[in-house]
Amino acid sequence: MTMKEQSTLKPVSNAADVYPSRVYPEPKLISRTDPVVYNHSIEQPVINEDQLAFYEENGYLFLEEFFDESQVQLWKEELARLWEQNKHEKKPEVIREPGGDEIRSIFAVHRDDEVFKQMAQHPSMQAIIKQILGSDVYVHQSRINFKQGFTGKEFYWHSDFETWHVEDGMPRMRALSCSIALEDNHANNGPLMVVPGSHQIFVSCVGQTPENNYKSSLRKQEYGVPDQESLKYLVRQGGIVAPVGKAGSVLLFDCNLMHGSNSNISPDPRSNVFIVYNSVHNKLGEPCSGQKPRPDFIASREA
């Protein structure tokens, strides 16, 4: 079957799981059946109809310098404090770089840190999220991704929804991520790259999920990784874009958008805070992998 033919596949009608993954011997491309925007009637003053339409078509929206310098400075100071505080911490929320001991990510910052809790509750961001998802929302996951100059490692191409669906039991595509830049993101320090339009295709990946996969996947993902032919197809359709801008910029992107980032071999650090919002109507069920749920610091089960 050609890639074009695969891209028009619909979920099998007798399958309980409309987005099956890690169950077939070959990768499959499955057309999205869920909306991207759940409320088209503008009910907030932060983004307009054109911006909402851009998000719906492309799967992302970049808001340059959304937050002012004073606000960003407060967050940067807290970022530095958390880095120092967690340098030698062994708690599970602190993830180390593959092959090293430098901090890669700190999870659950909206839960454990008052400064980032307030960030997650910022009314302007909340207004946009509720506009797109068409409901009240809660934080499914939050984390700081540190990418230090010279040593920050890549995050390989992936769709977040594939992992959240298989390993966390997120039923449908009614979630999105906000990436808030706390340092300038530019072409040379490993910015986030996205494939516009790829949110309309679910890539069903190959490989059975190991038990407690998160313990290694948060350092380097090996399961739920799309195959190269599927990636080639998606990129031929939409290309690759790296939205870059000053600290304080915000990138919103759909839960199923294909994205990733290169290693940072420049001297400039690139630290972003990621906050994932899920609709209260899309609460997690049993993981589709059949395994026990991942810990709460990765996937909250309470709205």
C-alpha cells in the first residue's frame, strides 16, 4: 500500500481504539477523526479569527513576545533556582540527559512550584486554550526542558498524543501544548521544529511498549517513534517550520502535531516551559498499552 493510500485510512469500525498504535507489524497512517478547534465562535480578546483558522489548518500558532520582559525575568530567576536546587536530586521528576548527569527536564512544575503554577493559570493563556478546546481544561502535564549550550541533547520527532494515548489512556485529540520560551529561541540553539498539517494524520507506530517504559523514554524515546517513511510523507506534505523568537514568546501546538528539536551545540542555552492542557471532557482512561498508568507527575488523572 502506498503512503498516499495509507494516509486516507479510516479507523476499523469494529475496533474499540480509533487510534491504535504499537499493535501492528507495519506502521500505518490514520486520518484524524477529531476536531482541531472545538469552538469557532470567538469568545476571548487574545486571538482573532485568522489566528484561530491558522491554528486549525497548521496545528500550531506562534505568539511572539507574548509575555513582557519583567514577567520573563521572574520566571528565569525561578528557572535558575530550580536548576541549582535539583542538580543532585534523585527524585523521579528530575530527568537527566541520555549518557550524562546534566538535567534534561523537570516535570510537574505546575504542581510543585508556585511560580509556575501561576504561569499555568495565566488568564490570557487559559482564554486561548478554552477557545480552542471548547471547554474547561486542566493541566495534564508540565515540565521545564533545559537545553544547555553545547550539551543539550535532541528530542526526536514524535506526536505527543501517540504516547499519551498508548501509555496514559488519553482517549481523543482534545489537548494541546504551550511552549513558553524563557530564553531567546533562534535557529542555532536547537529550537522546536514542527511539521505543519501533520496533526491531521495519526502515525501508528511499531513496537510493543515495555513495562515502565517512561523510565528510559523521558531520557531518550525509543517506542512511539515514527518511522522514516511516515516522516518523509508528512514533511513532503507540510514541510518543516521552526518558530523562533525572543524570550516570552509562546508556541501553541496540537497534541498530534509532529515535532522535535536538534541538539544544542551553540553556546546559547534554550530553556522552555511546556504546559499541556487537556479538556475536562477528555479525561484519561486505562492505557491502551494494557499496562499500568504512568505516574501522576507525567500524566495527571485529576482534573
